[in-house]
Amino acid sequence: MLRMLRIAILVLVSVVAVCSCMSPPNQYLHKEGVLARAVVTSLEQTGTFINHQPVCDIGLSIQPPGGGEPFSSSIRQVVLLTDIPKLQPGTVLTVRYDVRDHSKAFIEGAGEPPSVSNEQAETMALAGQSLFLELSAPGVADSYAAVVLAFEPLGVHMNGDNPLAVMTVKVLPAGGGYYDAKITAVFGQSNLPKYQPGHEIYVLVDKKDPQRVTVDHARMHIP
């Protein structure tokens, strides 16, 4: 009985030690951690499993924002078996790291870090929505065809998976005088194929300021 109790204690200590390695990042990293781009350099299973999922050491090369030499770091965490193919060397991630101790970092998400802050994103999204409502009013804008030249997501998603992005278009007024303009707005995920470069769309153009442009959802039959 005593032997079984000792074994149980050893197992408990082992589990606590593993879990402590993978405890959620502290509040300092959540609030003060620097957001940065990272590339996976290695992925190695430690041989430990939790709930049948492997504990892995993920090697990272982290690029400090604003330039500077990349530095190496490593994160130990549980990785779902289905996510292992997504974390192979060369994969780009967004991480937060401790500027005072580069060994402390955690994965924020997949892909490139956002190029704008959450506050900036909210301001830009509201401005885009306000412009759309203003130009949708009767007599305020003209509707013209346009060709998408570029579609650049800003790395922020709003109301689910809908990306905030800057779309550059060539506006084609009925009387000629083609010109380029930019539309900053939240674009519906299901409609993204329509906004790829080369596609023709319809836009609303302010009659007083031709650079104030937004998507003409009604003419494109976009909800």
C-alpha cells in the first residue's frame, strides 16, 4: 500500500512538472509582451503525452519589430496531432516575447503579425463603415465599374473571420479619366474571391471628392 502511494505521488509530481512547463503565459507577457514575426525552425516531440496529445519543443527564430537581428527561442507546449503538419520548419507565426528575457515567449497565432494595433483597426473599420453609409445615401455618390489592383489584409479580423484590408482599385468613370483609389474596410470572408487582383467590381464614388470610394454592395449583390 505504501509503495503504491509513493508511486502515485511520483506520478503526480511528474504531471505537475510537465503542466508547469506549459502553464499559460503570465499577465506581463499578455500585456507587455512584444508582438513579433517568428519562423518555426524545429519541432520535436518530447515523448510526453497529455490527453493523448504530444508535448513538443518548438524552436523559433523571432524577428524583432522595427528591424534588428533575429534571435532564437523555444516554446514547450501540447500540440494537437492534427496541428503538427502546420508547425513544420518554415511556418510563419505571430508570437509575443519578453523584451527583458528572450527565452520567454508564447504563440499568439498563425501567420504574419497585424500591421495595425487593435485600436487603430477599430478606428479604421468604423471609418470604412461610416463612409459606406454616407455614400449609400441617395444623390451623394456615383456608381462606377472598377478593377481591383491589390488586396492587402492588415492582419486583423473583425466579427469573426472577416479581414480588415486595404484594397487598391482603378476606378473607371463613365466619361473616362481613369484613376487609382484605395478602400479601407472590413471585407466579408465569403466574398473575398470577388476582391482578388484583376477582378472587376462596382464602387460608389463621392461626387465632391473622387478619392472617397467604397464598394457598391447593392450593385454587386453582396449582402
